[in-house]
Amino acid sequence: MSRPGGDSSDEALAAAANAGDRGALEVLLARHLDRVHAICRRVTGHPEDALDATQEALIAVTRGLQRYDGRSRFTTWLYRVATNAALDELRRRKRRPEPAELSDDRAVGGAVGGGVESVVAARLDVDAALARLSPEFRAAVVLRDLCDLDYAEIAEVLDVPIGTVRSRIARGRAAIADQLREPNAPPERPTR
């Protein structure tokens, strides 16, 4: 399967888009739309908020592309824009009134068995666990585990020191693991 834009690098497409090539901009946005939406969905934890954040991120990329200076990979800059859009959407959500939530009878960690149902249930459990994390931990975990960025890239995207990135990822993953553990399972003991 070929990528939109053929063999053109993201950086070359960004330069062409900055020079006024609308087709290059469209290829660049189409190439990364799914990843931007995935970041926004995981960071916001809500489908409608993710769509709003995705739209805001793509608008921000279009309007702010001239600020991309090429010192880092284009995707690093793009993920920063997407993460910021998702975090902004979370802040906007806090200011809106929340409807009362319906009870969820499905227990976390209920993905026992095989088949598509268990895979879907496991993914829903992970999404629910991610949604319970603070936005700072959630963003770090999503950028590492979904986008496969290294610690230095995440530090650049989040504008925090690498040590903070390591801490947020470790604490976020630990919180997710605690939430996904069977309710009656004993807590894990550290090994030496």
C-alpha cells in the first residue's frame, strides 16, 4: 500500500506547503489524519471531544505550518500540536457541565476468553483506564505507547524534562496496570 504523497518526505511536503502548494498540504494532512485522531481520542478519552480536538489540531497545523522550522522531525512537531489540541479540549470540557454517567456493569479487566469480543473488551478497558489518568500522564503514555516516540521526542512535544517524561510514563503505566488487574487479584509484589 502506498502512502499519500508517494515517496515525498513529510519535511519536503511541509516546505512545499509553506511555499503555497495546497496539494502538498492536503497530502500531508491526509497522511497523518488517522494518527492525529488516534492521539486525540486517547488523550481526550471521548469520541466527540476527539473529533473536535482533531479538527482543531489540523486547523492549527494549517495555520501554523510556517512555524515548523525543521529542527525536529515533522511528526514530532505534529504530535505536539495534536497533544496540545487534545489537552485544550480537556480544559474546555472541564468548563462544560457534565451529564450524569450511566452505570457500567462491565468490570474492568473483563476481557477473558477468546475472539473479537475479548479483544474489543480489552481495548475498551484500556481506554477506560487511560481516561482515568491525569491528562499529563495520559499524554505521556499515549505518545510513548501509541506513537512510539522516544523519551527525548516526548520531552520536546510536552515541553518537559526527560526525567519528567520517564516518571509520567512509569506512573501512568502503573496506574493503568492497577486498574486492569482483576478485582480479586492480589497486588503484585516487587521482585528483587
